[in-house]
Amino acid sequence: MSGTPERKPFTGRHAAIILVAFFGVVIGVNMVMASFALSTFGGTVVDNSYVASQHYNEWLARAEAQDRLGWEESVAVDESRHVRLTILEEGAPLQGLRVIATLRHPLGQAPARAMDFAPDVDGTLRSVEPLPAGRWQIDLSVRRGANEARYRVDLQ
């Protein structure tokens, strides 16, 4: 006899253990990934993409009209967690704006809520209430006379 140990034969039991372990890992990983996906899904952007596509040219026309206004938005969160909004036209802040603002959690984990703004001394608009902690998106509809611009800004 030589010094090498004798190898045991590969049996059906070994094959079954390998298959069960392999598919157990695959199924386990899939279940974990599915639970992550479901826990972070914020919902649909539109309920019916065909109906939404019928408005595409209208949306393009509104975007072009907004670009022609030449307005530039500046949205920031100050040290007291209030949102500051400035709309500039040719470098100067616009006055007499009407703002409709909706605050949304990007993953839909908190209900959407309106945010009110009041004029501040430096010509900016300042939110009446502070921004809650966390990540947020703010949808802004800014009007001055017949002109309107819409913005969506991520806030942290």
C-alpha cells in the first residue's frame, strides 16, 4: 500500500446535497433582494403610460415656454432647516411670485404635504416651517402673472 488515502466514491447523496445547497443559496438571495425591492418601492410615476404619452407634446411645449422665461431657481436649506427659494431673472430676484410647493419623500415613506413660503428681507422666499429630517423632494409651481415655471429639487 502506498501512503495516499483512499478516496470515497461520489454518490447520489453527495450530488443531492450540492444541488440543495446551490438552490437554497439562490432562493435565499432572491428572497432577500425581493424584500429589499418591495420595502423601497415608492409606487408608480404614472398609472397608465399610454394616457401619459398623449400629453408628451404638451409637456414639451410647456418646458420650452419655461425656458424662454429665462428664470433661474435657487433652492437651498439654511442652518435652521428652512427652505430658501430664489427665482432670478437676469441676475435679479423676482418679486410678486405665487408659489405652490409640495414636499414629497422620494421613496413614498411619508405622506406628501404642502409647504408655505413667506418673503424674507433679502428678496428670497423662506419656508414657514422647517424641513423635516431626511431626504425630500420639493415640487414647485412658481407663477408671476400669466407666466409659470415648475421645478423639482432634491433636498437633504
